Amino acid sequence: MPGRVVASSEAEVRPQVAGIITERLFDEGGHVEAGDILYRIDAARYDAAVAQAEAAVAQAQAQVKATRREAERLETLSSRNVVSEQALDSTIAARDGAVASLQVAEAQLQAARIEQDHTVIRARLSGEIGLSMVSPGALVTASQQAPLATVRNIDQVYVDVTQSAAEILAFRRSHRDERVKDIPQEVTLTLADGSVFDQTGTLTAAEPVVDPLTGVVVLRIEFANPDKLLLPGMYVQAEMPSGRAEGAFVVPQEGVARNRRGQPTAMIVGPDGTVEQRVLTIRQDVGQSWVVTGGLEDGDRVVVKGLQKASAGAKVKAQERAAEGQNGVTPEAGAPAE
């Protein structure tokens, strides 16, 4: 099955505040750890915002202290019946308002410090970082569409392959066939240069829906990638066994034809040289051969060349396929040629 390599995790680096990039602190194409500083943004105006918020907090704290002292004084006087209840209530309300104002100022200070902290852009994921899309001096904005860089974890990778809905149905039905036994879902990978990847993968997930446009299902296979040989986007071919067929036969495709009903058939040469036509049950193709699960028995000889001389009921002299692929049947003396 054809597929593409996908990083096991991926994070696009984007700014959360606006400003001018002043410094880039990573090597393009290198490895970064979560928490490493990647970029710095000019923080002058954010430092000023923090200072302003700190001053507002200090002012609110002073107001709280003053209103508390006033409320305590009036409470003492009220116990002596010197001030009215209305004056005391107004002072207590002013004190509570000052406390609320202090809480607002502290929240604004916290928000200002968060924005100040965002002027230092850190990696949120450990992995390999790609090319930087900006350089020092560039203006960036909060949550801009274009990422500054992308970090990908490729120590483990996924290979997403597609399988037709018909193949999925055949796979599920095969497990009800007594001849087909479950086997471990180990997947081998063939790279673009034809070499076989030295790690085996495991099927981890399947999209539980068929694409209505293409009629395929996406399967996800996980591979260890210790040498980082597999890169995201790489085209590969995955070979995943779906089961083990016991008592089946592999028959060259040139030895299988179709009758008028469209059923696969083969010409079988019996022990006495008589040709017999058999209807076959074909499970799937493997290379240039068919996997046959019905219609053949041990010892049967299937005609793969010279079919024009091997009609049903004819007497033929069969020759075994030679190492170089030469094979066929010849009619016995007096036997019909077709």
C-alpha cells in the first residue's frame, strides 16, 4: 500500500504578541528541547506596560490602606454614637471598592507580565526544527497565519496509507474463513530507493469512515525512527499481512482464465494425462500469481502454457516448468491438438 510519512507530533511556532524580532537563538534543521528560547521580540513597550501596571497596583494598595484606616476610625466613632450610620456605610463601601480596584490592578499587572513573557518565544515541543521563516528585524503580529518555524518529533513517525473499501471488506470477511488465521500486524516498509526499512511497524489506527470521493480508508502505522531516516512527507510503500491462508496454493496468473460466467478456471492434467477444467476460488493476487483457496488439491498439475492444446477431456503429455520458465503441454500421439 502506498503511503506518506507523518511526524508523530508537530508544533508550529507563532508569536503571541506583536513586535520586531531582535534575535534568533536556534540552528535551522537542528534539535531543540521543550522550553528552549527560539526568538526574542523587542520588549520595550511591554516592559513599560508592566511598569505602568505595577504603579497602578501600588496606587490601589495605597488607596486600600487609606480607606481601611478611615473605616476603622468611623467604626470606633460609631460605637460612641458620634457619627451617623450613613457616614459609616459610605466609608465601608469606599473601602470595599478600593479592595476591588486593587484586584483589578493586580489582574492587569498579571496580564502585562504574561505579554512581557511572550516576547521570549520558546519551543513547546522537543524535536527537529525546520527553517526559520523570519529573520531579525522582521515585524511579527500576534497569532499571525504564517508560522515562524515548525518543530517536529520524528523519533516516532506515522505512515498513513490508504486501502480501498473493498479490500477492507475482504480483510474483515477473511477472519471468518477457517483457512485464514490471524497473524501479528507487523508492517514492513519499502523506501523510495527500493531498500527495506530496518524497523517494523504496527497498525495503530484506522479512520472509521470511507472517503466518499475516493472510496478509501486511511490506515495509520507507527514506526520507530531511531536514525531519523524517515522524514515527514516521504513516499513509501507498506506491506501489511492480513492473515495466513492455510491449505492455499499460489498459481501463476497465466494459468487462470475465465469461463462464460466470469468464474476463474484452470486446466488440470490428471495422472492419466486427461485434461480437466476446474472452477477456482481466488482470494487475492500476489505479484504475478493468484492465491487460490478452493478448486485445487495437493499434487494437481496446472497448465500454464499451451492452453490452446489442452481442452477439457483431451489427452496430453505434460511437461514440468523448467527453471528458466519453459513449460507447456503437448498432445499425445493421436490425441486432438486442441
